[in-house]
Amino acid sequence: MSSITLGDTSSIAILDFGPFTDGSNKQRVADAMLASFKDTRFVYLVNHDVPKDKIETMFKWVSEQRTNILVTRG
């Protein structure tokens, strides 16, 4: 059985989401995600099937929201 946690970068766990989406090990993935969120409040997922353009769009949106909040708060 392969590991769910593939490593870490800057103390953020890198998790293989494949076993969740294919149904082979949903609980281990969920447990590893929860542990990462409790530990660092972040998780880096690989093998998640979310298209790169959607990820980039979301990061752009988050950046715009952050800028809007900073401008509003002045």
C-alpha cells in the first residue's frame, strides 16, 4: 500500500488525493488531511483532478479579494 503523505514542503503536508477519488482509501486520506489542517492549517494535494486553470482562477480571485479588503480598510 502506498503512502498518502508523500512528503512536506515548508512543513505543509503533500497528500496524494488519488486514493480518495478512486475510493481505495478515503478514510486514510481524510485522516491525513485533518491532521495537516490541525497541524499547519494547510494541505498540498496532488492527484486531485482539479484542472490547473481552475486552480489559477481561484488563486487570482483570492488575491483580488485580499486586495479589495486592504483597500476598503485603508
